[in-house]
Amino acid sequence: MKKICVTGAKGFIGAPLCKALSSLDKSIRGFVRNLDSNKNSSKIQYVSVGDISSKINWKDKLKGFDCVIHCAGKSHVMNKIKNFDEYQLVNTEGTRQLAEQAAEVGVRRLIFLSSIKVNGNSTGKFDNREAFTNNDIPNPEDDYAISKFKAEESLWQISAKTGLEVVIVRLPLVYGKDAKGNLARLIKLVESGFPLPLSMIKNQRSMIGIDNLIDLLICCTEHPYAAGKTFLVSDGEDLSTSELINFIASSMGRKVHLFPVPIFLLKFLSYIFGKHQEINRLIESLKIDSNYTKETLNWKPPLSVKEGIRKMIQGK
């Protein structure tokens, strides 16, 4: 597909995705909230659409384009009370409006960035499940995950009525340059050289590097077997928290000092200080079986986890 639209085009995923697509002789239109820090180029045209939560007339903006990659959305925020309506308005209703209008003007394919949290929050000893797979019954556990799941349901309904080709990609933690959230905090802790009480954590978590994700999304724009599918994605190399920390430290050329603290004590302290969601991400497992994705698309991640983390730390 030669003409592609990207929502959230100056975001963590959208910005490098637009850059990668523009290098492939594609005509790219990037939708952003405002144009303050964007300059149109010969290959990328940025268009201001305001807030996704508002009603947007997408038709004129999408007309003549083949594919939409929907990166924009209300992200998950830990330890903050969010009204479900806020997630619903942006992630569910905003996605529905975009897809309906895309179908009306003849867009052929829409790729939606969903979340692995649609499957659940953890795997392993916490729910006796080794890894999330495509065969799982969805089990969204919080408002954010529910809003993403409802968006998926809306897309399948629109696809059935209109013939719009829908591709859903459920993402785990995405790491790369300018990563935010828990990962950014972990990087700062490693940089500080402060000893970390995490050596007893033996979990396994699946992640995907930004370069690997972009490679997969580009594959999904063209592959004939992508339409009508839900893909669970990862680098294919699961890491414990201590392994992740060691990779980060090695990429910095630093030594990291880890010492043992029992898991139950970490959990106890996390509730005292109101950081239980952050600690849960550090101690729980979340493994993804991405074999279906790799086999269906004949795809494999171009970068190893070690190389992806090195690029993230070096700001590439």
C-alpha cells in the first residue's frame, strides 16, 4: 500500500513509524493534535486533528488513502484514578468513529494498536497460565484494558458490515528511545548507581523493541494474510527484571548492584508507599506466545533484545 495515514504521528510509536514508512517510498499523512513542532516534508504531511476524544470529520482527511495505522489513544496510567468514560471516549469511541469514516471513504485496511492487557495482567504462577496466546478468551482487568477490548469489538463489527480490513496488534511493553513510565524510572535508577533490592525476582516478561514493532507494522500494511487477524507480538526473548536491569547497565557501561529482598516484603512495602502497580510489573510474569504471528506473517524480529536495549540507551 502506497498511501498510509498514521494517527498519533508525533508519539513514541507514531513518530519513528512515520519516519520508517517515508523511507520506503510511501506517501504518508500523519495526524497530530497540533502542528506546533511539526514541519511538513515532501514525504510526510502532518495534519492537525485536535483531541481524538472530540468528534472529528475524518472523511476529507482520509480520502484517497489505502491504510490507517491507529497509534493514538489514552494510555494506561498507574496509581492514578481515571474515569472509565475518559478511556472509553478516546480508546473506544474515537477508534469507532475513525474506522466508520475510513470505511465510508474507501480506506482498505486499518491497523489498530491494542494492548496485551486485553488478555490479562499477568501469566505464570498467578493464574497457572504459561503464556498468553491467540486462543485465550479476553480477560481485561482494568478500565484501560476494557476500553481497548471494546474498541476491538467495534472494529470487528464495522469490518463485518463494510468489508474494511482490520488488523489488531496487542502490544506488551514497548521499549526504545524516549521510553516513558516504569522503564524510564528503572533506567534512572540504574544510572544513579543506587543498589536495588531486586535480585530475588525470577519472573519472565515479554517486551518488544520499537524497531521490531515498526518492522511488524510495516509488514501488516502489505501482507495478504494480516487482514482479519489479531496478533500478539514480542521480541521472542523473555527477560526477568534482574536480566533487564543487567542489560540496561551493560549498555551504559556500568556495573549494577542488586541485593536480595523477599518478594512478600517488596509487596508489603509497595502497598505502604502506594506503588503496588509498579512493583507488580517488576515481580510478576507476563509471557506472550507470538508463534502464531510469526508463522502467519512469515515474520521474525530483526533485532535481538540486547541490541534493542543498547539502541534505546544510546538514544538511537
